[in-house]
Amino acid sequence: MTDPKKPVEKDAVSGVETTGHEWDGLKELNNPAPRWWLWVFILTVIWAVGYWVVYPAWPTIDGSTKGKWNWTEYKELADKQGEITARQSQYLAKLQSTKLEDVHNDRALFEFARLGGMTAFKENCAACHAAGGAGTKGYPNLNDDDWLWGGKLSDIYQTIQVGIRSSHPDTRNTAMPNFGKDGVLKPAQIEDVAKYVESMHLKTASASSPGAAIFAEQCAACHGNDGGGNTEMGAPRLNDNIWLYGGSHADIVGSITNAHAGVMPTWKDRLDDNTIKMLAIYVHSLGGGK
């Protein structure tokens, strides 16, 4: 405070009165905080006291003060999780009672199933089929329209349930002979039929080529005369440029010589039926489903 007995001095630069305090030639200006700032400060103090009373705030030996509302983050989280679980239960019950092919007719139910399937896919399938179902060599790409066992919703659902060459009694199963390893074909014959298979996807296949007769005799029963494949038998299509184990000449020769036999586990006893339904819907929605 300024001394009333001393004459009031004003700062020459700012024109503000000084308090009379001076340190090393520096004089303190009598420039108090604005009144609105003081009122805000008082209100924040009142609010803080109210907060301490209503909410848990002060640490104690056994935890903290409970507050008048007895509120905690854990209780709020549990309440919200309970709401989510209740809503999920309604959708799951509806999904269970809806035919797989009819789920898309209910937009909200379809979106629930698709998102649930996406989560289940990341947890159970992405390790082999990659994120988003892009696949890799030896593991099918689920985004394209090339399906060993069919791409309809019911086909995908069945494949997830029983697996491929799995322990399930109804598993999908097919066996391609080891034409080279077992001596069914000679190396020169394998070369010829591999070149013929290459010409199929290049659209240059000729019935007069050396491999055509071998293909007709050894391969057409499963893969079709034109290499179109057979989803009833799990025989892949050969007249496109989509390859599970590689489409180079060396890859094709290798597949004919020593056939591949990939395994997919059965998920029937690992996942509940609703989760398998959601997985089928998600995989079908990736773009390759028929």
C-alpha cells in the first residue's frame, strides 16, 4: 500500500501510480488485478470446495474420500459396459434367429454382424489370411472372386465351421496326386502340362500342344476341360491369373510334382455359432463373395 503521508508519484513511462516500493532503482506500480479476475478466482475456489464434497478427492488410509454422490470411474465404466452388453444381447438374439441369407435385409443387424466379424477376423484369422483378408502365398486372398469351395454366404459359413483337412468329421477335403513325387508323370510330361496350364491363363491354350492331352487325361476331371475349376471338389481355377501357391513356371511345376495340402482348422468348437455367422458375413462383404 502507498503511504498517505507521502506524495503520490506516477511512473513517467506508463503514467500509473507507484506504491512507494523501490528495489535497485526499480519502482513497483500500483496496478491491481481486474475485478472480474478476482470474481473468477473466488468462483473457482467455491467450485473446488463443492467438488471436494461431491466427488472422491482427498486421499485417505483406505483409499480416498467417497464424496456425497459416491461416484467412481469404475462404476461409470461398469454402467456403460452394462448398457453395451444389453444392446449386444438384443442384436445377438436377433442374429441367432435370423437366417444367414436374410441378415442383409436388416441394415442395422447387418452392420452389427459385419463389425463383429471384423473383430473376430482380426483375432482368429488375420494371422494366416492377413489384415483385411489379402492373404499371402499358401493362404487364400479373400478379397478376390476365386473360391476353392464356393463364395456364397452358406459356402463360407460351412468352410469356417468344418475347416479344410481339419479334425472335423465333415471337413472339406480333396487330394491332388503328387504326379512327380509318386512317378505318375515323368519330368518331361510335367514340363509339358505346366506350359499348357500357363497358356490357359494367358488365353493361348491350344489343343494341339503336348500338354493338352496330358491335362485332359490327368487333370480335367477335377479342374475342368477349360481349367475353370470345381468348387464341389475344391479344385482351383487355372484359367485366370490368381494363384494360391504362385503362378510362375517353376511354381506350377512344383505344384504338379509335389501337390500342396493346406490345412484350415475347424472353428465349430472354438467359436459360437453367432461369431461364425458374423465371420461369414464379414468375409463375404470384403468384395469377393458371390
